[in-house]
Amino acid sequence: RYEVDKIYGTADAPAYPEGGLYIYPSPFYSQLKIRATVDRDAYTDVYVSDMSGKRIVAWNDCNAGGNVDITWNAGNTVPAGVYIVSIAVDGNVYSMKAIKK
């Protein structure tokens, strides 16, 4: 099951649900760690969008089952604001909000 309905993790101890999507830290300054757990072989895309829906960065076909671990080095390439981190698993999309300071 790939349902994600909350932001998981704290500033001190990250946590994520099995079969879900996890981001750390949020808010972030220059780097955001993204982890997704996919419990079966699946075509998996991970991407970050701005609030207008424009994709900022994408990692395509990055999983054949197991963990996807990505570090997004946003640095000064994007302004402070709210971004949406999404994972698409076999066409099903699950998203979380990330705040860049």
C-alpha cells in the first residue's frame, strides 16, 4: 500500500511509514532528503514541483523495489517557498509538502 497522508519525521529523529514517502528536514535550507519505500518491483518516478505544478527536478525510473534514497541539492537554484515532493508508483501518485527557507 502506498498511501501517504501526513508529513513524517521530526528535526531530531526521522521516521517514515513502510510503503510510504518520507522527507527530511522540512523546513529545509539547501538540501532535502527524500526516501520512498516500495514493497514490490515497480516503475517509480520521484519529482519536486512548485505550487503552480511546474516540475523543478525529477528522478525517473529510480526503483525496482526497495528503498529510493535521494538528496535534492536545492541550494540557491530555487527561492524560499512551498514545494511538493511526489512519488509515482505504477501511475499512482502520492505527495508531501516541503518548505524551503
